[in-house]
Amino acid sequence: MNVILQVEGMSCGGCASSVQRALGALAHVSGVDVDLASGRVTVHCDADLPRDALVSAVTAAGFDVRDV
């Protein structure tokens, strides 16, 4: 299962790494791909995860998620 998030506030590679670490620390997340230019983050999950859990992890890392 893949979930796509539109993350705002990422401006550098360090920001992208922070988002990757925050999401990658969640159970059942098998990978995270960040497209810094577009702000699009694809989360690869091996089980259903509530979108709220993903959004909370990104928010806790200091970034905002925009609804798409």
C-alpha cells in the first residue's frame, strides 16, 4: 500500500531527511520516497496505516501536510 502526502515547509535535503526519518520510524512503513521539488512524499506501507498517524509523524517533525 502506498500513501502520498503533500508536505509543505521542506526546503533542503536535511528537511527531506527529517521527514523520511519520522515516517520511517513508524511500524509497518517499509520505505519513504521524498520529491523535494514538488513536496510529494510517497510512503510505502506493508499494512494499512491510518493517514492520521502519518500526518502526526510529519507534523511532529515540524512540517505541514496539505490535503490533496
